[in-house]
Amino acid sequence: MHWLLSGPLTVEKLTVKIAGLPASLQGKKLVQMSDFHYDGVALSDEMLEKAIAFSNQLKPDIVILTGDYVTTSPQPIHQLVLKLKQLQAQAGIYAILGNHDIYYRHAKTEITKALTNIGVRVLWNEVVYPFGNELALVGLADRYSPEFNPGSVMEQLDPNIPRIVLSHNPDTAEILQAWRVDLQLSGHSHGGQIVIPGLGAVIAYRKKIVQKIPYKIRRYFPLLRRENYVLRHWEWAQGLHRVGSNLLYVNRGLGTYSPGRLFCPPEVTLITLQRE
């Protein structure tokens, strides 16, 4: 991945207003990083080190990692954590796993252990309170896991307590409309990877293109038949979205895989919390 094609690493900054946020949490800063796909090729050490440096310069209260640390084999996690342990956050570093992190047998255990060993708290259908009991941080199992069961987690929460939900796949925002979600943080889409400036991700137009191809041709090409095989809601491929009464932010990620990125720069996100 070359920055001349993707665009240089960017720091996206947004302020999120949360109803009922305590005065003590006004101005708290969160940094989100996602979709590393670390193998030394799709994400270079130079880019990773720059992303970590950006994060540390922002002096976040917490750092949030939203999954896909590897692409296939879990082995690269052991090199990746040597870099990630340089991350700094006053109230801790929290992580969830993505679909690539659970692809191979034992990958979930190996990746969770490697992150835990450097002090990262991995959340799998868990609720924690990094700033006391006034703001919940919810980490869900990946959408493709049989353990994905948001109801069992969300029903644990007092409806009056603000909450930030970490869910790798942005499609889960549709399901999570059943509960209060002040902010959902996701990745998975890589921003669409190939983006037409002014129009958006090329893949968002895929369905319209595919439907114009006669079925007698499509049936011989499995990828043309599986229209939603990566993401259903490509309109949520990146950035901030309102889904019902909930708020969703989708990080473009740092890494990539074939065919790479075009006009879709890798991203570190700074989120500042404000009272509504």
C-alpha cells in the first residue's frame, strides 16, 4: 500500500455529544485504531509507528482497538504487539476482535493472550467502566461468531447510563437499534478501499452494477451472487452516521488487502466527548 495511491495517514477528529454525560467526563478523549491486517506488507512498520506516534501525541484518556489485527494466520500478532505496547493512554487500552481474528481455530485465544500480555483489555461480550460507573464501554463478540448475542450484554446496562459500544462490523448498528447506543465504534469496511472522490466507495455501487448482469452469467461467478458477502450497508463504509436514534462511527482502518486502497487514506480517529 503506497500513500500516493491511498493518501497519507490522517487523523480524523470529531466531537460527540452524549445525553446525560457527567460533567466530570466532559472533554474526555478517545483514540480509535482499527483493521491492522499486520503482516509487514499490507501495513508497513513505518505506517504503524507513525499511527502510534500520532495517538500518543494526542494524549488520549483511552485507546480503543476495533479488531482485525491479522489477516489469516494469527502468528503476526506476536510482532504487532511489540509495536502496540508503545501506545499510551491514561485510563487504559481496550480492544475487541474482528472476523479475521477468529478465522482459524485457536486464533481467538492466541490473539487475546498476546494483547492481554501487553496490558490491553480485550472485551468479548463484556461491559467495563473505564471512568467509574458513569459511562459504560461495551465490547461485543464479532458479528460472524456464534457467540454474537448483543441482547445478553446490552440488557445488563442501566438504561440511564451513557454507553459506547465497540462492534467490529458496522452492519450490527441495524440490530443495535433495539437499545440505547450513544456511540458505536466499528471498522471492518476499510472505508470501501477504492473510493471515487465526490461519490464514495466503488463497492457501494456494486449491487446496481451486478443487477444489470444477466443471471445466466452471474450464476457462474460466486462473488457476483454473494452481494453482501463483506458488508450489507456500504453506505456506512466510513465516517459518522445516524442509525435510528443511535450514532455510528466507522474507522477506515490502517491496513488493507487485495486490491489495496485508492483515494482511501488509513486513519487514526480522535473522539472528544461532550455533554448534550
